[in-house]
Amino acid sequence: MAAAPESSSPAEKQWWKAFNHSINTVGSVQALVIDDDVLFAGLQGGLIAAYSLQTYDLLSTVHAHEESVLGLTLSDDHRLLFSSGADSTVKIWSTQSLEHLWSIHSAFEVGDVFCLAYSARHRTVLFGAQNGSISWYQIEDKARLALSRTTSSSRQHRFFDSRGPGGTAHPLQEVNGNAHSYGSNTHSLTVPNASYKQYAHKSYIYSMILAKGLFQHDDEEEVLITGGGGGTIRLWKIDALDSGDLQRIFQFKNKGASVLCLTYSGSFLYAGLADGTAHIYNLASNQLIQRLNVGLGEVSQVLVQPGNILCGTSQGWIKQFNSQFLEVDCWEAHQGKLLAMSIKAPPKTCFVSGGNDNKILLWDVSEQQREPLLGSERANDDILAALRQFVSYRTVSANPRFTTDCHEAVTYLRKLCSSFGATTALLSPGEHISPILLAKFQASTQSADTKTILFYGHYDVVDAEFGAAPDSAIWNSDPFTLHPQDGFLYGRGVTDDKGPILAAIFAVAELVKQKELSCNVTFLLEGDEEAGSRGFRSTVSAHRKEIEPVDYILLSNSYWLDDHIPCLTFGMRGVVHANVTVTSNKPNLHSGMEGKAIQHEPLKDLTVLLAALIGDTGTKIQIADFYDAVDRMSEEEERAYRALTTALLPGHPEIRRPQEFVQSLIQKWRYPNLTIHQVEVPEAKTAVTISGYAKATLSIRIVPSQTAEDVADKLTKFLNTTFGSLGSSNSLNVTITSKADPWLGQIRSELYNKLTQAIIEVWTLSNTLNGRTFPSSSSGTGTPTSVDQVVTGARALHRRASSLQSHGTFTSENTPHEPLFIREGGSIPAISFLEREFGAPAAMFPMGQASDNAHLDNERIRVENLYNGREVLSRVFSEL
């Protein structure tokens, strides 16, 4: 890390700046360019990658050049993307499909092509190269193009292709000795000799731009400006390119400091130099007007936006200057060289940087204050800002140390809802228990038919540590600081359940602002779900009149079956948690001195009890009549399981035995199960101790048609009866620590119908890429380029037991267009209680993917899922 730069007022500056998002790449980021909502990146190794600027997902990659991509630029109409590379070629692509249209080669060995520009007026691409030359090619109608067979191995080289003894030329050969030639369908073009200006600079040409509006007689006349390794900046007229005339009209000299980058605004030219300075020239008077001492290495990048000059350096820093050339900000952006920057103009300003640390970073450099909720993109920005704040509260309900955080978080939520027009109240479940937030939004227009949705969620989380022992599962970043990376948001609670809560709140808020909220929406957000929802039921029952009316109950607190297909959850198992303790009236004893063949030891008694409970095979619960209440599977249900598997098969080749997969889902979703979580005994000082007590912690997952109360009673009775038959002198204590009833939703309800339709519409729209049809990331040469192959040092993601591999092989053709209806093996205590309490059907809309790591290290939620989740709920709340 470079040392922080000197400053006259160090207290006013912080040498670190939070980025909006971080994207890991498969190589150094050499070039960046923004096309509306898509970011194109030129990478080391020859790849061009396309990323969504809305969700930050990798959209596509193509193997563009045989060596590194060094330059990228767009046509004025943004229909064409031009790339240059270290393989001495320029290539032209469609920005809508990333289809390779043409390749342009020079007839001479020009070396690396560092920079390029495109003149729409002259329909000509120009490029500067390592040998100091400038070449240009006029792009004619595709139908009139004559394809050339000239390639890198057949173009002339001043040394290797010179005539040897006897006047014989020896062109460059392939490794196998054969001269390489392209076929007639390779779209390869050769620069005519007349379109090549040798020695345009005495050294490498690092930078090139086209400037307009420099001459009063013609606002559209373009001037080519180039910067060279010898320290010169040259201006060229390009009006006579057709006749091979590139006329130099002026130059600036900089005493040998290489000119690494150029940009302009109005009549001012900005240049970044290798000596650590940035020069500003007035092109109207052809004079240097300002020299900025940027420092921190070479000034490799300069960008200009209204009121700001941004300079990136080879030591990875960015300095920001205002219009009076005063430094206003400075931060270390990259752990290495900063190689590329690009900026998108307002109203949706986006500033990105890339470096040889294999990262693309997106920054907020706007100082303008804005109102929230001005369209969906602005709402997305606001929800991210809110989630950043929400995650920072360490709302661990199970630990009294974080009581203050829990109260601060619920206060934050209350103020947020109030600011959006809700009437709010805090309900107290009891002493030392975090309050429940009740926030009620009224429909924009009330009528006798207006429905009310009760949205349930929880703002508490399970604890997480950062920087724990190396041999334990740890986070890659602070779990209570939102970390945006590679299209995901990392932080404790982002998927369970803080992200979905905010998605729902912002969906309602936007509709309230637009006066399009068609139903009443009541939020009931508790802060003790992860600790067993202490006092939740009694508090809700006591405040029932304040909460009513309720027509539907909606939750978003579960996950998809994989990472690709949206789901709707319609069933969850219930659960009974119990502690079983066997205690002796004697202290710990020595087994050699006190152990007797007929003596009842606590651990032996407990072992007999557990064995009796699970039977000889350990797979069947032995409680009498336990399975009588379990419904038989109907033919319709069997067909539904088979249909679910059929929908998954095209994208999941790991499902080799579909019938076994069906049975696996059935066992996890619709049949009960007993799990022994742990067995405890006092810490023994020696290996021959007879422990004075033994304790087992277990749970029974139950299914619809069973009740938690009945199962808890039967479990207690079975254990007491079995223990009584042992004739033991020890004592038994069975404690039911918590219980929750199972739940089965009404999938044909109006709420499920609205959710289904909204999911189809939103996810279909999000997959259209605004009319673009990019190839998959594996297209082209077959080089692995997806984000999954980026080396980030992160551990493998955890997936829920009922989930599939997160990286399937779905395509646009075989991906199901409707959500999958699934059940969950887990339990949410509140859902069945709320249905009974208010006599209203519940629905579950999961936003999270299977690999979200809820309750685990590196918990995350996909940005697209969060945004789409908000949009789905917005449509439901506006149509119900």
C-alpha cells in the first residue's frame, strides 16, 4: 500500500472511500467503456467482458484478441464497439449482440495497438501503435466490404520481411512452417498503404481522442489529438483522410514525460503524464493554463465531469479536483496500478475504475443531494443505501450485549416507514426482548373491497464474527458492513431477513408516492425470531385489534431450490425442540472403583432412551401412532413432484436418477424426521469418570396434519414411560424448549396468483437485456470466463440441504418461464400462528437463492434478486 499523500489539512481528508460495487475479473483491467446500462471491460489475455450496471452481473464474455485488450471505444450512436489489442489488431463488435463484425490489420508490423478512436462523420476508425504510427480505415457498408486474407503473419515487418541475399523475401511463418491465412469468412480487413502514417510520433502512441467544436465555423469538425511516449501532444486534421492526408496542425511538448492519457471538455484538453502531473490546455489559444501536481506515480487516467477532474495513478490512487483545480478528495482505489477509468454522464452518473489487481470498482463521486424514489433506478440506489445502514446494526437477539443495536435498528425502521407515510407503533413483547414494529400503509384509494396484506418479517440476525481463528469458518469481510461484490451484497442479514424487509418497504413507498397502492399493507416486524420469538404470540394476540384487518399474510424468508429459477414456497414443516436430561443423585464417580454391572449410569440411561426413540435402524420414530396423522400422498401430488424434477433436469445434469431426486424431496418436505443434535456430559477430568448427568438436545420436524402440541405431548409421554420401565435410580427431565406448527399454503389463492404473474413478468423482463442478445460466457473459444472461475480466495459456498448445485446449465430456451412451487424442510414459527390468529391465508415469496448462506459465513443476496423482489412486490401491491 502506498503511503497516504501529504495534505495541508489532513483532518479534512480520509484516505479511504467506500465503493458502490466491486467486480472481480479474470485478469488485469486494461480498458473500460460504458454503453447505457452495460459496462464493457477489456482484459489481460484478450477477453472483452460485458457487465450489467443495474445488477453488476456478468452478462457475457468473448475472446476478442490473441493477447491483451488495450483499448475500447464506442461509436457515437453506441451501435459499434471498437477494441484494440497487443496482437496488433483492431476489431469491431455489435454492442447489441457482441457479434464480431470485422478485424482490421495493418500491412506493417505496428506492434501493440494502444489506443483508437472512431469518427462517425468520416465513418473511419483510427488507431495509434507501438511503432509511433497512426493508421485508419473507412468502414463502408457491409455488403461492399472486400474481405482480405492479410493477417499478422503475412504483413510486412521492417526486419523479418526485408529481402535477404539474392533479393528474396521471407515472410513470417507459423510454428509449423506454414504461412497462416484467413478463410474468406473471417471478416478480416487490411489497412491500405495510403492510410498509414509512419512516425506520427517518435515513440509509442499511448492515447488518442477525437475532439469536436474547436472551430467556430464548423461545430461538427473533428480534430484528432494524440499523445506519445516522447512527451508530445499532436493535433491533426482528418478532413482529407480519403486521400491519405493526415495533416498536423499543432503540437505541445512536455520535456520527455510520456503522455499516457487524454480527454477534453469544451475547448480544454486534459493530459495525464508519466511524471505524476496532469496538464490542462486551452485549445482555443493553444496554451498550457494549469499543471496539477497529482503525484503517487504516473497519471495513467484523467476524466472530466461538470465541476470535477478525476486523476488515476499508477500506484492505484484517485485524486479529485474541482473546477478551480483544488484537490477535494483522494483515496486509494486499487492495490496495484490503476489502468482504466470511465464515467457515465448524469442523470445516472456512474464512475468506474479498473486495475492490475483484477478488480473493477464503481464509485459515487456526485456531491448533489437528491430526493428519494425518483423512478426505479433511483429507488434501487435508495434501497442499497438503506440496506447499508440496516446491516450496520448488530441485531443479535440471542445476546444481551447487542440490545442497543436491536433498539436502534427498529427505531431506524420506524423512522423510515414514517417518512414514507405509514402510521407506526412499537409493541413490547416483554422485558429484555426487542420490540415489534407495527407500520400501517393505507391504500391510495379506499373502498369496501380494499384488501389488507400483513407482511411479516424479522430484523434480528444470528451472530457472526470477522477475523476468527484461521481453522474456523470465517467471513471474507466485516459481516456488519455491507460489501458489494460481483453482483452480490454480502453482510449478515442481507437475505435473512433485512434485504427482503427493505424490498417490501420500498415497494410500498414507491406506490404511495405514485398514488398507486391498491391495498393496505401492514408490516409486522419482530426482533426476536432467531431467539425463538419470545412473547410474539401473546403480544400479537393482545394487540390484535390494532393490527386488523388482515386478508392475506405475506412472508419473504426462504430460498429458491437452486440459483436460477424463481420459486414460491407453499409448505413448511413444523418443529418440536426438546432437551432430555438424566441426572444422578451422586457426584461424578470413578468407573473402576464404583462401576457396577447393574448400576444405572445417566449416560447409559440416556443412550437407552434415545435408542428406544429412533429404533434399530435409527430412521423411524418409535412413538406410538406417530405416523397415523401423516397424509398419504395423492396421485396429483406425485405428479407435481415429477413435474418439478422435469423442469429442473435441463439445467442440472447432476440429477442422474430423477426418481431418487423425487424421493429425496419427498423425504425432506412432507415426511417427519427426528434429529439428535448433541449429547452433553460434564467435562471429565479423566477417561474413567462416570458422569453425574447426561443431556441430549433433539428436534422433531413435523408435517401438515400433525400439530406441535400433540407431538410434544406424545414425545414427553413416550420418554417418561420408557424411562419408568428401566427401574433406574436416576431422574429424568424432558423440557420442550420451543415448538412451531407446520404450514401448508393455498396455492390457488388470489395472492399466489398475483405473485406468480408478477414473477413471470419481472424475471422475463430482467432477462431481455434491453433488447441485447449477448452470447453466453462460454461462447467464442470456449475459454472459461465466468465469475465462478475468478480467483478471489473465497471459500466454496454453502447450499441448503434441499438445494441443487447453484451453477446449472440453463439456457434461455430451456429455463422454465414460471416459478417453481416448492416446500421447505425448515420451520418459521410465526406463519401458522398468524394464519390461525387472523383467519387469513399466508403465502411465501422467497427472494434468496440456494447459495445465499443464511446463518452461515459470507451470507449474501444477489443484487438482481433484491431489485426484482422489490418489483414483484410492487406489482402485487398495485394490483391486489
